[in-house]
Amino acid sequence: MAIHFTKEEFAQRQIKAITEINQRGLDGILLFRQESMYYLSGYDSFGYAMFQCLYLSADGRMALLTRAPDLAQAELTSIIEDIRVWKDEDGMNPAHNLKKLMKEFNCENKSIGIEYDSFGLTAHSYLLVSEALNNFCTLTDASDLINQLRYIKSDMEMDYIRKAANLADDAYDAGIKLTKAGAFEGEILAAMQGAVFQGGGTYAGNEFIIGSGEHALLCRYQSGPRHLDKIDQMTLEWAGCYRRYHAAMMRTVLIGEARPEHLGMHSVATDALKSCEDMLKPGNTLGDVFEAHATVMDKGGFREHRLNACGYTMGCAFAPIWVDYPMIYEGNQMVIEQNMVFFLHMIIMNRENRLAMCPGHSVVIGPSGVERLSRTPLSLELR
């Protein structure tokens, strides 16, 4: 039960990774992203906060270097058979253990890819690795190698994302029931997170975001929940998460009354969202999608109040953030393909009058266009 994919699916993923390794002229790759480890083996842990690395050779051999607390974690959640443990002790340099492992895999004087762009490889750890492997092998940045393979979702991945989307809707339903003048933000968040857990989900890659009053303009969670005013606005950004796969949503909810400015913002934001959905078709680029977003926003008078990105890929993600790449921004030439999944967010934040309107949801790319994964309508919520 702890391994969430079949051995056959893992084998297919590893074949794709090995093929790409060989096509790039590499002899192997050092993986520090937890998402990459999970994708290739099922290994499910937050042990990447410490030094750990999964090595995948061009011939398909795989070995994990980690700490003792993650030994059982790797044994029970992954298909990895070769697990090495470095010991916590004074003066320990785990990069030396990594070099020892690589010697066993005949990596000396070879070309090895590495995931530099990773939360699992801090600047400190990078310096340790760089020093330990200096004059041993040639390291080449391959941060995108596994990530690109993850763009197109398999049938099993799509099952998990659809489940995550259901959980996101359940979370909204639970939170909105408590939303009214005087309601406590902490209780709203508790209901939302509880609905995800009760539905069999797990922690999302980052905190659920809630902000009311002026803080409805924030794109990040801030500590210190407050009570809603008699007339208020509340922005929520959250995600259902099932087996580490995410489907995010976003809404601005009004309490007490809807100001005329709010109504105009909502109309433009939802029109922009629909325009982006129309452009999200196989063969178009992400730059095309952003242009659709910007055109509607700017024509509606919100050029100064929109953001410079309007979404990003959804999939497997670990803390500290559920954002996956690529993002939807101006000029992005990445071509849209079937079975990609995106979170679209139409964020209008007017810092002058301190009003916000931020509808958003996740979609999957079908043969000819998008399918919304959320059952929650885009109508303006007034409580």
C-alpha cells in the first residue's frame, strides 16, 4: 500500500530516463529532487531536508544514499534495493560517501548529470559535492532531465490528480460553510485541511493560503489568523493533495456585500480564465496562453494590477512549494501537449484601493482542449 505505482510503471519511467541520459551523452545522473526520486522509485520522504542523493546509471542501476532515519522509509515506500546510509557523527562529510558510491559504479572520468536546481541540494551541500568530485568526474547540469519527463501524466497519475481535485472541492465546501462575518480564519483553514485528510489526502506542498481585509492581496500565507469583518473580502489558495499529486484552486470570497469594483474585477478575471482555457490546446505555446490572459486583463483596465504569470504545471510536489515548472508567462515557447495538467490563476490585486479578486482552478489538456478538474462554479461567492 505504501508504494503507489506498479513496478511496470516504474520500469517505463526508468526506461525513458535512461534513454534521455544516453541521448545527452551522460553516464549517469545524481538526483537531489525528491520529486525525481518519487517519480522513478516511489521513495516518499522529507529526508531531502538533509543530505541525500539517488544515483541512476546509464545502464539502469540505481542506488540511494541517505541517513538512518530514512532507511526504513526507503525500504517500505520505494522499489530501491541498493540503499546506502551515511552516519551522523562529528566531522562527517556525506559527499565522501557519495564519491565512494560512485567509484563502485565506475563513474571516475565519466560525464555525470546533476540536479543543481533542487531544494535537496543546498549551497552548502553543493560545495561539499563539488569539492569531493573535483577531478573525479565531469558534472553537467541536468536539472530538467527528469522534470521534463514528468510533464506528461500517465493514466495512474491522472487518477491521483482527479482525486486531488475532488479533495480540493471538498476543502472549499467545508471552508465556505464556516465563512461569514465574525468567522475565525483558523477554523476555516482547519475545516479545509481536515476535509483533505478525511478524504484520504495528505499535506500539500505548501501551506494553504488565507487572507482577509487588506491581506486578501497576499499571494503567500502569513501567520496570525484573524476574524472576518462584517464587510470583508477573503482570498483562499489551496490544493487537494493525493499521494503527493496536487490540484490547486483559488477564490476571493466576499462577506457582507459586493462592491461595484469587485463585480467588475470578477467579470474580467473569469473572462481571462475562460480565454486562457480556450488557448490551452495541444500545439499552442504557454506564451499564447499568457497573451490571452494579458489581453483580457489589460482591455479590462487591470494592466497595473495583474501578475506576470498566470499559472503553472500541476503534479507531484514536495514541500516547500507545490508550484511545478514550467510557468505560464510572456514568451514561453513550450508547446502544450495532451495529458499536461495546469493550475490557472487569474490574480487581480489593486494595491491602491486594497481590493482583490483571484479565481483559479486546475485543468487537464485533452486532445482538443481543456477539461476543468473542479466541480466548483466560477460564480462570485457572497457570504
